[in-house]
Amino acid sequence: MVQKYQSPVRVYKYPFELVMAAYEKRFPCCPQLPVFVGSEVLREWRSPDGAIHVVERSCRLNIDAPRLLKKMAGVEQVVFIQTNTVNWRERTLRIEAHNETFASRVVVLETCSYSVHPENEEWTCFEQSASLDIKSFFGFESTVEKIAMRQYTANIKRGKEVIEHYLKELISQGITFIPRWTPPTASGQQEEQSQAAGHHPAAGHPPAAQPLDSGPHGSTKEQSGSCCPAAEAVSPDADKLEADYIERCLGQLSPLQESCLIRLRRWLQETHKGKLPKDEHILRFLRARDFNLEKAREMLCQSLAWRKQYQVDSILQSWRPPALLEEYYTGGWHHQDRDGRPLYILRLGQMDTKGLVKALGEEALLRHVLSINEEGQKRSWTCLVDLEGLNMRHLWRPGVKALLRIIEVVEDNYPETLGRLLIVRAPRVFPVLWTLVSPFINDNTRQKFLIYSGNNYQGPGGLVDYVDREVIPDFLGGECMCTVPEGGLVPKSLYQREEEAESSDHIRLWTETIYHSASLLRGAPHEIAVEILEGESVITWDFDILKGDVVFSLFHSKRAPEAGQQEAQAASSNSAGDSSQLIERSWVLGVDYSLVESPLVCREGESIQGSHVTRWPGFYILQWKMHSPLPSSSSSLPRVDDVLASLQGSSHRCKLIYYYEVLASKDFRGSMSSLESCTSGFSQLSGATTSSSHSQSSSHLSR
């Protein structure tokens, strides 16, 4: 497996030319980097005007590996070939490096770049990316991979410190300013300037170093104006995360953790344009999956689709708890804990869970809990659960079932939002309940649980370690009056009648959701027929690929699908699951129906929106089918990736959620604002969203 690394942007608050002078001091050897033993120049070239300078070096590295492994490999040092291309006109340095030692067994590629900061031309940005692919290494592939990545990430921070060291050394020597490169006017003038500067021409620096009284310089930029906690709909190049922003706003991350965040964020920028969650939200999913990029991506993709399908972003505005819930649901917000987290108190032992389920149904409880989590995810929060009064009636089977479902939904969609959970006055029946629910709670979440039985919470190491005394509720022996409802038994007169309860079992969360879902098998597409009576109408669509790769196409036919097929489509839509095929196998493309939108390959996790202006009346058929990669036409043999994708595709279903709408041409205002999905726009997760512009006069597909 190829290991990849992508750094955040690191900013030096020094001009590019001065940073280049510090960088050159690393050669031919660098005592500050013990792993870097030495280097020699293999090739050097300059453009006639001196604007471009290329240097190719052979660099020797002393890798910190076990002695036995070095002996088996037969080498003490590893040789890398490094090519540096500095462009003084554009003020950029590009560094490309690859390993020469063991090149047939291990492939290491690294790319670094220094460039001028986009907002301050007196500052310099640095970025780097790398990949490691170990094909074979005497049976020690896993060991070598761990050693290489550990060594690489350990040297990343050290490399930044080395540049800062040489910058300070230059400043101590009185060199605080180097003028920018200018096109040569006369060779004698340039030579005179170079001699006056005291720099050897081979160093590749612009001439003349002078003191500059422009105030103190820092080592790194604290935060660029372009970086903000909420990622908005901007191009990837204009919205790069900076290292100091990550440290200040997101906490201490290792280089590999930073890399995972940046790569997942970049993937979202490419597939979910206009609907990016905040960096904090992305980071929660990475932490929940121990920074396994693929697992975190899958979990986040499923959650974003869930939020979109059930319009969770609007729950804080749309959900109003019934009066019965406000009276008998024993939970509410109550000041803050010692760490400044919002404190939520839940008197679970006083809650009549059976009565609430019988009176309101499972869905109302779930919706209310989600509203609490939506409020809590704005900041990490602490939950204080009082179990005084918990007994066997709380183990009523439908109630436990509802609790497990709530835990499952919260675990899947609100990872790493709970800072701490304090359970006090746990009775003897609690171990029974804990045995039932603990398997559904993530290990990372369980580590945040602190459980106190009896009155143990009152002594040292109890609540006072986490909640100030003046905030501890009165019913727990504190002095603070708590407004959380005391609960009690829900009157049986408020229970739903049996027939009402049976019908409510079929009501799923947010039944007003505009999205349908579909599962695709190979050779069994999902198709929706839209009848257009007028020539000038607009068909709009919005869909998310939850699993697998899908091909989307739009067809037109004057023939109507058979009645039986239309009934099957209606049944499929009602069941929200299986695929429905409307185009008859006997139909001939170009005769019975025609293609009006070119097939679009949609990858797993992508969010697709588009529209089509109809030209003729008849039936327009939206089709989604499983993507089957074909061998490349440029080769007689299929590509390995295509074969693997084909094999993988045959073993599982593709899944998607979709919404479509038909608008009269006069009602289509050239944007996707008509789609209800865009009004949600992950409003709680992103600071702002933007909708793409669409042309009224042409068809449109967008990712």
C-alpha cells in the first residue's frame, strides 16, 4: 500500500529571497540535521538572464534503522537525488527528490515548494508532499514502512527549525534584506552588484544584501486571513490550511494527523463543492477512526448524506418539543463545567421512558435527542447523568430498543463531540443496563465515561474535580437551583391508542424528507420516468453516491413505459430501496429512445447536482446504473485498477439517495435554489454555502 503525506502550509514571515539564502546554507552538509550526512552537485544550469537556476544534487542520508536491517540490506547510508529549480522572476523554488538506493524495491517521491504568500509578498509559504511505496524488502516491508514514515515525520519539524536557525544567523550577520531579481541591463553592472553583495554567483541569489529597518520579523505566520474555522465554498488553491492555524484552532496534531486532515478536506472540496463542513467537524471523524483516512472518509460521507437526506441542519429551527416532552423529559442545559464546556444534565432515573415512548413514539424522542446533539456539537460538551431512581421498569424492552437506536445514530453522526460523561448514583441495576448498551458505544467514547455509585461522587475525585461547587445542582447536594424537569410517570390517559401506535411504527424520522434511496445491482439500473407535456421545461436533480461507483444518464422517449413497469417504479419509490428498470430490453437506442445527457461517471462519496432544459414533450428517463470499467483502448491488456474495480463492483450493491424536480421554464431562475436540499446546505456545519450558477439555455451537470 502506498503511504502518502501532505503538509499544511507553513509560513515564514520573511521575504522569499532571504529564505532562499537561509535554505542554501543547508548545503553541502547540515549539522542541525544529523540524518543529512552530505551532498554533492551533479548538474547545474542557469537561464541566460539568470532568472532560473537548476541544481541537481546527490544527497546521502543516514537512516535510523536497526543494525540488523542495515546489515541485511548491505548499506549504511541511503542516497537520494534532489533537483532544485528556483525561479527568481516568479519567486518560487520547487524541490523534487527520489531515492536512488533500493529504487527497485522502495519508491520514495517527495515534492516541496517555497512561494510568496498570496496575501503578503514579504512572507514565504512552504509546502511538501511525499509518497512511500515499498514493493519488496527482504520480508521486512512492514518494518521498513514504519521506520521510513517515523523518520520522515520526525524530520519535518526539524527541517522547519533549521531554516529558522539559518535565518537568525543571517540576521545576526546584518543580512536582513536581499533585493529581488531584476532583468540584467549590463553584464558589468550585474557583476559589480554581485561582488558588492559578497555572494558567490553559483549560490543563485539575487545581488546585494542590505540591512532593513522594517521592524522585527517572526518565524512563522500566526494565521492567514484566508484561513478560518469554517470552510466555505472556495477553490482548493485559495483555501489551504496553515500549520499555525491548525495548532491554535484545532489542537496539537502530529504531522501524519495533519496530513490526514488536509487530504480528507481536499477530497471534500473536490466532491462536495459548496457544502464543506468545518475543519473541527472533519477532525472529529478522523479522531473517531484513529486517523484511518479511508474509514474516516466513509464514515463522514455516510453522515453527510444522512444529514442531507433527513435535513438535520434545520432541526434547531424546525423542531419544537411537544408540551408533554417538555414536562416529562428530565434533561436540560445547566451552566458550564470547569473546562468551560456546556453542561447538560439528564436525570435518567426519574424519566418514565416507557410512558414517553407510548405517548409520543420513538421518533419524537430521537428527534429531541438529535436537537440536543446539534446544540452540543457547536462546542464540546459535558453530560451529567443522574441515575437515582433507575430500576427494572427502565429495562422495558421497547424502551431499551429505542435507546440503542438513539445511541447508534449519535455514535455514527456525532463522534468526538462529547468531552466527558459523568454518571452519578448508579444503582445495582445499572450493570444490567450497561451490559446491554456498552457494545454500541465506541471505545473512544467509553473512555470519557466516569461512573460513581452511591454517594462516591461527593468526595475527593468526585464531581468537584469537573464541576465547580456553585454549579452542582441542589438535588446532588449542591447550592445551585436546577430548572431541569423532575419528570414522573406519564399518565396512561396520554398514551397513544393501539392503532395509532401501529401506524406510527411506519413513520420514519422526518417523513417529509424529499430524498429517495436506491440500491443498484450489476445489470439492474434504477430509472425514473418524467412526463413532459410542454417542450420548454427544466428537470433538476440532486443525488449523493453512498457506496460504489455509478453512471448517471438522461434519456428521452416518445414511448411511455408499460403500465406494469410504471407500477413497479412506484412500488420501488415507496419502499425506498430496490432498483427499478423502465427502459425495455427490446428498445433500440436511437430508434425507441435517445440519449440527451452524456453518461457521467460518479464516484463513491460524490454529490451531484444538475439540470436539463427539455426541448420536446414526451418521457425523460433519469437512469443510475452500476459503473463497469472497461479496459483501456490504448492497451491490449486491462489495467489492474479496472480489473479490481470490476471484481469489487460485482460483489456488492451501489447505494444512492436522490431528488428530482420538474419546473416550468419561466420558474427556473438559473440556479439550484429551487432544490430544497440546497436550503439546508449543512448550515450548522459550514459557515456559509454557495450555490452554483446554471445556464438556462443549456444542459448542466456538476459535481
